Amino acid sequence: MDFSGSHILSIDQFERSDVEKLFSLAESLEPYSNKEKITKVLDGAILGNMFFEPSTRTRISFGASFNLLGGSVREITEAGSSSLAKGESLADTAQVLSGYSDIIVLRHPDEGSVRKFSESSRVPVINGGDGSNEHPSQALLDLYTIKKELSQNSKTVDGLKIALVGDLKFGRAVHSLCKILSLYDNVKIKLISPEELRLPEKDTQLLQSKNVTLEETENLEEGIKDVDIIYVTRVQEERFKNKDDAKKYKGLLSLNKEIYTANCEPNTVIMHPLPRDSRKHANELDSDLYENPNLAIFRQADNGISIRMALFALVLGVEDQVEKTSRAVNWHVTRDH
Ligand code: NCD
């Protein structure tokens, strides 16, 4: 794919070689995400960071990544604070915002909304999550994390065995992750969810057509045996028509130290796109796993920076110019862990 000037709306746009290209750029940008070096390659550029749904990681890491490339960030964090609340169409909003920004990241509660917005945008648009449809930058950072974690155990994504746990029906992070995993060989996915929250048929069909081996179960202990990665997700209560229905599924699939120790291989990596619901009745990923060195959730969130920097650099066509304005940082912050 030609990244330069493109909208990034779905993992459908990516071939394996595109993913690898992005990853090698992300790796080369790590001195910048680790604050060892500074670049001003996007000096003067403005990111319109438009979040019409709650977000912590995605919004801040997209914004921080743009800042780390030398660009500035303008934000909307609530639909209620924009003119969408006055009845303005997505198309008009796109026309206007793309006059003020050089690239736009959009998160919106409706499936397909980001594509619709991009059709009226005069600048590239990146999908920061559209309803329960897709979350492509999350899948990229998830796979980047999987690759890094596996390489510690001399394993590769080809041959990966992964358990996806939780709300596989509404979870857009899972939907994009399934698509990106299907680009690799001999991948085995164990789908662990309540019957009503199974992965949608269009996703299982795609995986089967790409020769991904699938197994489905409602039993957590059974599903997490013999996998390299456990990817836990939150019940997406905001997608349920009736919020009380979501309550039925919370707490059904909770991974904790006892269950992990009894069922997992010693090196099984634990991931979660976050936020995890830590309230007692849900608690899908217990904090008693905090000390477990295989808990990769915060390394996963950290990886969002270099992946999103790489996305911006490629879409804005500056990937070969980053070093030109590069210098060492003259300040230092110690991060203990
Ligand atoms: C996810 C999302 O918003 O889809 N979070 C994220 O972006 N890291 C997952 C979730 O909200 O459960």
C-alpha cells in the first residue's frame, strides 16, 4: 500500500509487507519515543485529534506521538462540545476540520462513521475506533507487542497460538487484531467468550478463509491452556442496547494468578488493550498478576507511541527525513519500571 496521503481506516488495507515496513520504522523511532533524541520533522503541522467517545491511551498517545515528531495538536474530546451537537453533519464537520488540520484522528461511536468522514476530508484521516467495527492502530501496536514479547522466547508470529478472551462480539480491538493475525502463517486462535458475545460470523469466516485454525469455548481454564498469548478484553457495555444485559457477562471470564498458574505455560504473555474494568463485579484481569513478568499490558500501551509515530511519518511522507532535524535531548526523566 502507498501510505503517503492515505486514510488509515481498516486493517483490510494492509498486506504483511506493509505491517513489516511500519514495524521497522517504529523500531527506528524508538530513540525518539524513549526520549533519547528529538526530531522536528513535523514542525508546523497540526493534528486534529477528534474523540467523540471516551479515550485515555489512544487520544493521548496519538497526540504525544505527533508532538514527538515536532507537530502541534488540537483536540475535541466530546461530541457535546462540537457542532455535531447542533445537528451539523459529519461531512460538513470533515470539510471544516480538514481546513484547520494537516491530518485527523477520529474516534466515533458509529460503525463506518470514520470512513464516511474521510470521504469529505481534504486531509488524511486515521480511524481511532469506529463503534464496534475496527481499531486499526490498536491492532498494529498489539501485533508489534506480540512480536517483541515472543522474540524473548525465540518465537515468531508465524505459528502463534493466542487466546482471545471476553467480549469478542463488540470489541473493535479484537476485530482488527483478528484481521492482522490472518496475514501470518499457521496461526491458531482460541476464542473464549460467552455464547452471546462470540466473534461475529464475518470475522470467523475471514479467519477460516485465511487458514487460521479456530477453536471456540466458553471455558477460560480450558481455553488458555497451551497458548503463547492471552489477550483479555472488557465487556463493551456502551455497545449494549440495554445496559443491564452487559451486567450478565461481567465477571464471567476473569483471569487471576490462581487460574493463570494452574493452566498456563510458564512464559504465557498476558495482554489487554485496556482499560481493564477493575470494579469487583467485572475484574476481567486481576491486579494480583501485577508482579508477573509476563504481564505485558503496560509495555503494550507504551508501544502505542512508536507505532503511532510511524503511522504519522508514513502517512505524511516524512519517514526518510526524521534524522535531518534530529538532536539529543537535554533533559532526563527516570521511569523506574
Ligand atoms: C479499546 C477501545 O476503545 O476500543 N481501548 C483502547 O483504545 N485501548 C478497548 C476498550 O475500550 O475496551
